[in-house]
Amino acid sequence: MKKTLTVHVSQIKVVVATILIIFAAAANPADYIVEITPQNEDTCATDVYVVGDNGCENNQCGSDAACLCAKQKDNINFMLTHFEEKMFKLKFSNDSPLAKNCGKNFKKGSENCKVKDEVLPGDSYDYEVVMEGCGAGTDPKIIISN
């Protein structure tokens, strides 16, 4: 009887944890998903692209698949694919448009970031995706739209 009760308590903990994760994701759904794919396990080079619509109008990003047009308070989820055990960070050339220094430190797997309230339409932010152990990375862009 005691062993059965322990198993049920463990199962309840897993269910509760899953529910909390689902509610946390629903509270901050990603407006944009940016996939980061290392070209292979031993290189610093990555392919970066926006999944789905990049939010741009009037060809603001041209043919750049890594460029997106976000608004104040939009949520951007940066996701590492294929080599999820590796770590990455975002290094902006100047000020970051992301709140709370999001992306500044190395993260494993993914990072959900919110665009700051203070950014202005028309602002443009160049950044690098830097893999852990690498000095430089690829250079996508975030443009703030109306």
C-alpha cells in the first residue's frame, strides 16, 4: 500500500509540473519563432531563420530569412535545433531591443524574449548568434515596426 501511494504522489507531481509549464507557455506565447541550427556539431557557424511570417511589410527585410519585424512587447522565442545540448547567446552590436537582458547569457535549447516598451518604430538592431566556445556568429536583424 505504501509503495502504491508513493507512485501516485510521483505521478501527481509530474501532472502538476506539466500543467504549470503549459500555463507558463500560454501566458507568454511566442509572436515569432527564430530557429538557430548549427551547421554541424563542431562548427561555430549557424543557419538562422524566422519560422512562418516575419511580420514585415514593404519588403523591409528583403530576402533575409533571419530578419524579423517585431513590435513593442512582442515575444520572440529563439530555439536551437538539432544540437539542443549546445548553448547559445545573442550579442547585439549596440543596445538590445529585448527586455531584461534576454539572450545576453548562454542558454541551452531555447530562450523566450520580450521586446522592450521603449523601442521605436523604424529602429533596427543587428545581432550575432554566438555558440558557446565561439568568438563570433551569424548576423541576423530585428526591425521594430508599428
